[in-house]
Amino acid sequence: MMALTQDLLLFLCILSSARALYKQWIPDTNFENATNWDKGAVPCGSDQVVFPAQNKVAVYVGATHTLSGMILPMDGEFILASRAGFSVRNGPDPACGAGVTTQFKDQNSLKWFDPALWNAAASADDLHKGSYLFFVHEESVPCRQDDVMFRDASSFRVDISANGNSVPVKSVSVLGQTFSNDFDFSQYVASSLGKLQFHGSSVLRVEGSACNDPTGCLCGNSANHDKICVNVECPQPDCKKPLRPAGHCCEVCGAIVTIQFSASFNLQSYRQHLQDRFLSLPKYKSLQAALSKVSKTHRLLGVLAYETTHEIQMAVLDQNAGPGSEALAEGLAREVVKDASAHGSELGIDSAEFEASSGAGSSDTSSALAGNVAGGVLGTLVVLTFIVLMVVLFRKGKLSVPHLHFLRRWRKDGEIGEVSGPIDHGFDNPMFEKNTLPDVPGLYGEESLNTITLTQSGVHFINPVYDETDFTA
């Protein structure tokens, strides 16, 4: 029983970690990183080191360095590893040469919402091994359910300015310490070191909540789409019909697979299924596939939004750019749709379709059908509008249509025609004879009828009992 419990716990841990994604910040402010210096080299014994006065930075030092001199900023900090430090040398270092004055680069321009500054992986171990995942631009930046990692032996400076007051994530790891609740992390950010590492108009919040939906969760970065895309330089696509996947900043050449899923669908399991069945094949080694849950707004006749649903999007791109590079991506898309059709019930997939930048797509027929339906609906609306207009004109007396006497009852009471016009006698009742009134002269005869007059205001008649008295019925 104990062994079974341990196996179950191990399985749950593996499942939980499989649902987590790790996003690692790439830049650092390490002293030993040559790219952090304007001369492109780590300072040596003959060099003069300058940190600009207004440059707020926390620099990680992993070794001992000998320098000819150093100018420090007004606000900064050195994080010294074990046995790391500085010494000053009098005179030039023969191994270094004459020496130069080298300056530490400004790190204030590095933005949290720059997709190029992050690596993504399915586990912390994959981050160390360099097994990175490909995502659309919005998901290349940490999502609200992601674990954010800054390398252990390093420091950094990042601008967290968002369109909102805060930027939520699941957890943050800094200098080997992991923060999984916002109280502890806010205390770290408020420290002198935390203020040098995190800055900007928004606050990084640690919510500690993972994605508990097996079908996947929305990233949550759509509100900052503009901030993400301003950091992306899009190449000019070289294909017939460039595509733009949801959450991506650029038009691309490749293919997009759209999947409608059921409650039994599991995003991580399906990602592994695609990896094992297709992406691991040698012929597809140059392809990148980004799999994610996205929102789709449905519009009536393409205009009025009436419903928002979720679907799975698979964006397939070929790393080998150039004319015809989308052909391989289209081939994978066709295989994925075919596989979904054959094994959809097992995978929790209701339907799948694709579109390619070559102009091909599995939805061509359905799109034509949808166009025909839309055309039919529009035509019906036109006909109904015409009929309503004709009826309105007829009721107002603006239109006269022969042989349509049944429409006369739709007219208003004030629009009764002339008495001399045709009278609808209705139908004969067989229970009664037509001539039931006695032929009494002067009572029902022609003389009496001449005393009755119909006008627009009513029916007027002269009663012989009263002299010239007018009643209105």
C-alpha cells in the first residue's frame, strides 16, 4: 500500500510538472559577461573600469579581478560569489597590454515584454540542457501560470512596465531562492538589491497558481500585446498568403492548424503526442510548432460579435526561411489534421482544419459553403425588406395593386374608400335566405337608402321622426 501511494504521488508530481512551463530571463549583469562591456571584452589588469554615475545596477562577480582602477555609480551593488573580489594593480599588466578605459553598458532598456529576452522549456532541467520550446510572441513572455527563473549565479535589471498595475506569474526564482507567494517576494523587491533588479511602472506579483485545466489555460498577455510587439522586428514574408497566428506579432510563412476539442482533451499529452509522432522525424527537424489555447470571437455575418469560444492553435513555421519554405510546414499540417481525423476520439479532438501560406487549406469547401449561406441569408433579408416596404406603401394608399382585395383590411379605419366603390359581400349563409327583408316601400327601399351617407368621419342618416337631426355612428 505504501509503495502504491508513493507511485501515485510520483505520478501526480510528474503530471503537475508537465503542466508547468518555465520561462528564463536571458540577459544578465555579470562582470564576467563580455557583452556587458562597451569594448566587448572582460576588463583585465591594465584596464580602467567605469560604471556611469546614473547607472543603477547590481553586478554579479564570480571571480577575482585585478584592475588599474574603478569608478563606481551613485547607486549600485556588487554581489560577490565565494572567493570573488577585486584588487588594484600599480602599473600595466604584461598579460593585458597597455590597457583601456572600458565602460559597463546601461541595462535600463531591457524590457520584461521583449520576447527575444526569454527562453521557454517544459522543465527546469530542460532549461539547463537548452531544450527550449517555441511559442508565439505573447506566450514567449511569462504567462500568469508560468514559473519565472533568473539564473542562480547571475544578477540582472529588468523593466516591468505593463498596461496594468501588475504582472502576475506563478513563481519567481532569484539567486537560487524561489518565491511562491507574493508576501515573501514583495519583501525581496522592496530590498536594496530587489530595487536594483526590478524597476518600472508596474509590480511583479507572485500568485502561486498553476494551470489546473488539462485542456490548457489562456496565457493572459493579450492586454500587453502592443508592448510585446513594439520589441519585435518582423521580417518581410516571402509567400503567397502570409498568415498571422493568434498572439503573434508578425505575418509568417507556414501553416496554422485549428483544433476544436472536447472535455477529455489534454494539451500536454497532445503536445507529447505530436513530438513523438511527427516532430521527432528527421524530415521535420527544421520545423517549429507552437501549441496553445487561444480565444476566438464569433461574429454574425462577420460583423456583430455574439460569442467567444476557445480552441487549440498549432502554428507551424520552418526555420529555413526562403521561397518554398512553407511547403514542409503545410505537409506537417496536413498530417496533423489527418491524424486528428483518425484518432480524434482517443485524443479528445472533435475536429481539426488547417490553412497554409501557399493558399491551400482544409476549410476551402466549408468556407465556400459559409459564403453561400451568408449570401442566401442576405438575399432573404433583401426580399423581406422589399415586401415590408410594399405593404407599408399599400396601407398608406401610395400603392394600388389590382386583385389584392384581401389587403384592404390592413388599411387604417380613416382610410376607407368611396361608398360607390365595390363592396365585398362576403359569403352566403345557407341557413338563411338572401331576401329575408320584406319589401316595404319607403322603409327598406331605394328612397330610404338615399338618406344614408358614408363619409371619412363616419355614417350619417336622416331619421324621419326628427327633423334634420344628424347622428354619427
